[in-house]
Amino acid sequence: MEGALVAAAVLVAATVFGLIRRRRDGVLRARGGDGDVSETLGSGDLGAELGEKATLVQFSSAFCAPCRATRRVLDEVATMLDGVAHVELDAEDHLDLVRRLNVLRTPTVLVLDGAGRIVRRAAGQPRRADVIAALGTAIT
Amino acid sequence: MQVDPRGQRFAAAVTTVILLAVLVNGNGVLLAAQALVFAMATFFGLRFAPYGLVYRLLVRPRLGPPGELEDAGPPRFAQGVGLAFTLVGTVGYGSGITWLGIGATAFALGAAFLNAVFGFCLGCEMYVLIRRITAKIRSDREVPA
């Protein structure tokens, strides 16, 4: 009897979780409200040069199905727009950075402005139009 | 190796039904059978996993070819996570620690359900978290000379 109750509770909880996750997945959000100074990343942190105008940073991992599709989207956008770089980091090789930024999932995508400040962040695969819109706020 | 992602969804749906039956009936033997299925997928690959075979022989011929293939690494890793939980659950039911059996099965059920209904791979998502924790433990142990 208690097994059946637990089963019902799990299905309800998983449905709620799945619906919320589906709505939030890949949505690029502005970081740090309340005048919070947002984190700044440099080429030393990334092991790669920042883009002149903006940088798309992607954290990936070995066991991540949406990472490949995310790479395709970000590569395409970075190729299309001048001065925008795409840097993909393996989360396992950058665990210090992963902890510092509290990356919980892969892919996690950061949008940096020309100075390396994090202006947007998404967990999950972002949509192409959203990435372009986020770059609009990063560049101006 | 590439696999048909719909095969994963199918396998997750079958797993969901099996784990529901385990919980409702408190059936540790059925849970052990599911652990064996997870073990086969983990060690021999998804193509040779029982539910994958059923999908290939019975379901896929009725569907068109897949629109996109997916890397087998992430779902195979997730099958390993499922194996760990179902083994703990089997030990729980087998040794009379029923709450352990129910708890571990409940977690595996949640993961299988999310995969079947939403295509969300909870086991895959755990990889980075597990690595964050294990790497921390290792670096804490390494005392600088």
C-alpha cells in the first residue's frame, strides 16, 4: 500500500518537475539583481581569447545529449556575427570554474560582453533567436 | 556509436511500467530483473539491451527512420545510474529494509518517467554533479607535501 502511495507521489512530483524544467530549459536570464556585481571572466579563466564584442561560453560534458546541438547553434551564431567568439569548455577539465560559477548542468551557456562580464546565463540548450537577442544586450 | 533516440524513450517507458509494478506490489524479484536489464545495457551497450532489442524488432519497423541519431554515451551512462539505484533497491527489498527498497525504486521511477515523458535524462545530468563531488573528495585527500 505505501509503495503505491510513493509511486503516485513520484509521478506527480516528476510531472511538475518536468513541466517546470521544460519551460525554463535553455532560457537566457540576466544574472544578479539588486546591484549585485556580476562575475567577470578573462582569457585566463577560459584558456581562450575573448571575442572583441561578445563571447559565448558553453560548458559541456562527456555524457550530455543536448551539448552537440548547442554547439551547432552557438557556432552558427558566432560565425554569423563579427567579433563574437564561441568558447566550449569541458566541465570536467574546469572544475574550479564550474564551482565558482555554480554550474550544475551541461550545457550551461554564458553570454559575456566585450569586457568579459556575464550578462546572460542559461542552463540547457538555448534557442538561436534567444542567443541573438542576448548578444544584442551584451553588445550595446 | 549512434542510437535512435526514440528507442531510449521506448525503453524508459517500459522501465517506468516495470518500476511502477515493483513499487505497487513490493516485488523485489521484479526489481532484480530490471537491474539485470540495466546491467546488460550498461555493459553490452544499448543495442543489446533487452528493451532496445524489442524496440528494434517490434516497434521501429512500424515507424519511419529516425530524424536524428544521438550519441549512445549519455543514455548508456544513465543506464549505469539506474543500475546502481535498482541494485540498492533490490538489496533493500531482499534484506527486509523495505524503506530502502521503496526509496531507491522511487528515485529510479522518477528518472525513467522523466525520460519517457519529457525526454529528460536525469542520469546524464547527474554526471557533472557526481564529478564535482568526487573530484572534491580526491583533492581534499591529497595533502600537499
